[in-house]
Amino acid sequence: MRTQKLIPMIFSLLLISAFSYAQEKISLVLIVDTDSITQENISETCRFTDQAAGTSIIDYITLVNIGDEIKWKADEAEGNTGKVKLEKFKHENGPKFFDKDSIPVSFGRIKGIIKNGAPNEIEKYSIVIKVKKSGGDWEEYIIDPKLKMN
């Protein structure tokens, strides 16, 4: 009789444990000052919406876990007349959390699922964007934040 009660309890504990490591959906929105961006002033003209004040985009780190889905999107800063669009995610160095060297844009977003990594490992990557200033041509810029495995 005890065995019959013990089996459902063990199953319940395993199920609860599995759900505690469920995949997260992480949305990273890059805000770009399209009217004044240059490759030299990326840290002053680009930021992520959840970036802490006083932190440079160069030092920006997103904490991730295996199975997390990461989505990047780019928007123009309020009041800007230029346009911005994402081009691709590009692995720079460290472990390849996505198992890929690059991830292209699909429907204006870049999306990937974390497949590899060990605690405290850091992947340095680039987000390639294109900006069209009012009346100008599309120009390419590179943002280089990091991902860190929890």
C-alpha cells in the first residue's frame, strides 16, 4: 500500500522539478538614435530597453539558460526621423550557445534557442543593424553585447 502512495508522490516531485527549469522567452529590444548614430558613438546612441542606467551597450550582458528562446528587435528612438532594421546575429567568440555562427533576420526579428553552454560561460556576439538617416542611404553598424549562461 505504501508503494502505491510513494510512486505518485515521486512522479509529482519530478514533474514540479521539470517545470522549474522551463524555457523562458527573452525579448531584447534595441533602441537606436538613428539621427545621430556613427560607429564611434554606438555606446551613446544604442541601448536595450532593459539596460541599466549607466551601463554601456558594450558591457550589456543577458543571462540565459539552455532552452531559452531569445528574440531581438530594433526600433528607432522616439522623435527620430531615420529608420533602423536588423541584419543578423553573428557569433564572435566563446561558446556557441545557439550552435550556429550566425542567425539571419526573419520578419524583422532575429530569433534563436539556446542549445549549449555551461554555468558562467560567456558568448560575445554582434548584432548587425542597418540605419537609414533621413534622406540618406542604408549604412551598417555593429553592436557587440554578450550572453552569459546562468
